[in-house]
Amino acid sequence: MRYVGLSGISPHKLKELEHETIKTIEVRSTHNFLSALETDVGDIIVLTSTSLGDVRPGTTGVIAKILEKQIAMHSCGHMACALAGGTLKDYIIKCPCHDWRYDFRTGEFLDAKEIKLPVYEWKSSDGKIFIKIQEG
């Protein structure tokens, strides 16, 4: 079991998590995204509205245990099912409809390498994530 901190979560979302009106959050920052990729079911996360550089012992937030891990990506190449409902383990995302498995890092379908989902280059700048959709 690991302990992971996700920072910069809006106070409104923290309240919703605390009162269990929502059970999922959208991870937007690069740091939180990369931290979330390293987590597994059973890990403990601390969610705080404090920025990453200001997290100190005693920082308040919501402590949660990861019960299920899901990630949003592209539609499956089989029948265009949304991969947002799929499961992710060791960089492998599995389609919730028919269990097609893709390498999250490359977009390759594991059972037929010639089938590949688009993978987009991204970067972080000024606290925002930019995704390169096309050349231009």
C-alpha cells in the first residue's frame, strides 16, 4: 500500500468528496496525473486544495482509499465503446465492453499490434496541460 498526495483540488470538490456526494474526480494537473497513474487499488490518497509547493505536515484535506481505478482515454477501436469506464493496471487499459486491452502509453492493442489508438503529445506550462491534437 502506498500513500499519494494530490494537490490543488478545488475546495468545492473536496467538500463533495467529504460528504460523499461524488466518488470520482477529474485529474487535470500534470503532477496529479502522473501521481495517479502510479497508484493502485488499495492505496491511500490525500486530496488537498493546497498547491504542491505548499503541502506541509498538518495540511488539511480529504483522505480516501482507492477502491476502483478508472481513466478516460479514447474510444475503443472495436465498437467505439468509451474507455472512460475501463480499468487500468500497469499501463494497460481494458475496454469495459469486450475486454480489448491497450497499452495506455502507446495506444497499441495488445492482441494485434497493427491496431493502434491515437496517442497525443502533451506538455504542462503555467499550471495548464496542453494536448497536441494535430500538426500546425
